[in-house]
Amino acid sequence: MSEAEAMMTAADLISLLHDYEARAGSLTEGVPQYEESYAHWDGIGFTIMGVSVVAGLNDVKEILNLPAAVTRVPGTQGWMLGIANIRGNLLPIVDLQVFLGGKAITIGKRSRVLVIDHDGVRVGLLVGGVLGIRHFRPEQRSTCEQPPTGLADYCSDCFDLADERWPVFNVRKLAANDSFQMAAL
């Protein structure tokens, strides 16, 4: 920095910054701007009832390993595994497969808990495994004419991706289900 520049006033510095900004802006003329090439729907893929399904990314708040300590609650349905302390908050843990009429999930390395929180219903759903984030284009969405067995109440739409069909599991419908909200016997 020269001595003359060191003696600049605050107004001179602001003027200089405006000049730099104007020159920098002129350099980007003609450069293509990034545009999203298509709108997309993002979801979390998981397995339930032997089927790969996807739930909306915004519907799943968190993915956890099954907590080591799940305390059974007496007088509850068989699908209610119990409650777990997650960072100081009690979280009910449900075996989603049993709730849907299937057999209990065999707990293994791939088993996960999907935490949902919809209209005051905060619960962890034990699933067979999580398959990661999936991205779909709107034109890939269709109506599931034959939803997988046990999932018909919660899967009305599907996404077709290459040779795979991904039923969309409606977490909000599950959370609003009266039977799901009534875990007591």
C-alpha cells in the first residue's frame, strides 16, 4: 500500500470499494448462471416388510442407531418397543413392521430408527435398514396401482427410477392414524 493510499479517508475507501465491486460485476457478464435443471423430490430410502420404500426427506427429522437402552412400557401394544432417552428427551420407539402387521424386525447392524415429528407426534420408527437419500424428478412420480402388502394405507404414490419402483411411505398419514396414536392396550 502506498503512502497516498494510507492517507485515504473513509469516504475515499468506500468509493474505492464501490469501484472494485462495479469492475468485478462487469467481469461476470456473459457467464451463464447456475440454474436448477429440474425440480426434484428428495427422500430417505428404507426397507420395511421386505420392500424398499422412500419417505420425504422433510418428514424424517433424524436417523439413529437403535439405542442400547430401550425401556419397555407395561400395558402397551406389541409394536411399542418402549422409550429411549435421546439427548435428554424421551422418545417412544415403535417396530414399524409389527405395527403394519408383519413380523418383528430382526435387529442387526443395518437396523435404524427414523425419528419423525408431525403434529405433536414425535416417535422413532424401527426399520430394517436405511438405503440413503434418493432424488426423483416429478415426472417419475405415479400412482401405485398395487401397493406392497401391508403398506397400502400408507403408500399411494410411487417413483419409477430405472428398473426400480419406490413406493412413497406417507409418514404424515401414519402419524395421523388413530391406531398408531393409541399405543395402550
